[in-house]
Amino acid sequence: MDLDEVAGRLYALPPSEFTAAREAEARAAKDAGEAGLAREIAKLRKPTVSAWAVNRVAREHPDELAELLDVGERLRAAWQEQDADALAELTRRRSGVMGKVGRLVRQEGGLSAAAAAEVDQTLESAIVDADAAGQVRRGRLVKPLSYSGFAPAPAPAPVRRERPAKRPPSEEEARKREEAEARKAREREEAEAAHREWQEALESAVRERDERAERVAALERKLGKARKRLTESEQRLEVARREERHARQRLG
């Protein structure tokens, strides 16, 4: 028995079963004379519902998750290479695979709107950030991930050092050189524009998601309080009916 093996079993469980299972694993390790392992097991943190949902996708749908993470890796590379065409294509693919993985999460059921928003936030982070992608792939998250920074900026164009020309360029060569430089400048502008557009869209989507998640959480809190008051009213109603029935029986 080792910590990785135990963690794999624990993080496969629903959050409601995690604490009892962790205590049982720690006791088993201690009984086996592995006090150090028992202490490490006891330190393992219980995952939130949204973190558990992402961990479940990593275990049960590895191919779909791998596709999403691959799109993220290629998208980050396109940013660095200033490849406007690749950015456009991968941005479209990103929407598709995000939707596919999101549907897989929701099909399992049991997620509140706020938890589902946290799942989307975690998957977005895995697309934008390589470290987050590694954590998601491992399937041991304990809380949702978030990425508050900016998307990677395109890498600066390398400085080309040319040897001094042995002779002045001809008029035709000069014209071709100017056209090539103008073409490169246009390509760079297109790549930077695509990057800015994607970055703005990402920031806007994160803000919108956070605002809606907060509204949903507030409504869920209000709903919980309303349900509690309804339960209390029903209990008082039942007591009143019972007492009224007893009083009526005494009259008879």
C-alpha cells in the first residue's frame, strides 16, 4: 500500500463517502504498522462536488478529456507562434470539445448550477494554463481551478541578422523584400488581433460566468431558507390539526 494507491481509491468516491473512507484507510495503514503513511492519508483533503465531477471525467472519460487538453495545448502553441489561422480553427474546436465534456459532466446528474459553473471554470483553466491541465489530467483535484491571468501573449518575432550584402540589391529584389516584410507585418497584426479577440472573449466569459454563478448561489440560499420555513409551517400545521382533532373528540 502506498499513498498514491490510496489517493486513487479515495478520489474516486463521491464527496459524501470520502471522509469515512479516508479514516478507514488511515486506520488500516496504522494497524499495518505504517504510521507515517497513516498521517499522510489523514492529510488528504475532501474534494468539493465540482472538483469530484472533474476527477470523475478524468477517470471515466479519458479520451474526451484528452481531446480537450490537446486542443488547449495546441491553442497555447498557436498563441506563441502567432498563427492566426490556427487560432481561429482551434477556437472553434475549443467550443465543441468544451460542450462535449460539459455535457458528460451534467449527464451524471447531481450538480447544482453553481457547481456546474465551477466545472466549466476548471476546464477553461485547463485549456489556458499548462499546470492546470496537468492537475485535471491527474484526477486528484480537491477544489475548482481558476485562471485570473491573461492568455499567453504571442512570442516576439526573432531578430534576424543578415550578412552584409556583397552588392546593392536590384530593384526587383528590393520590391520582393518590401512585399515579404509587408506580408509578415500583416500576418503579425492578424495574429495579434486574433489573440486580443480571444483574450477579450475569455475574460468576458469568465466575468459573466462568475456573475451568474453568484446569482444562482444566492437564489439557492434563498430557496433553502424558504424550504426550511415551509417545513416549519407544515410541522405547525400538523400540530394544530392534531390538537384540534383531540379537542373536537373531547367535545363529543
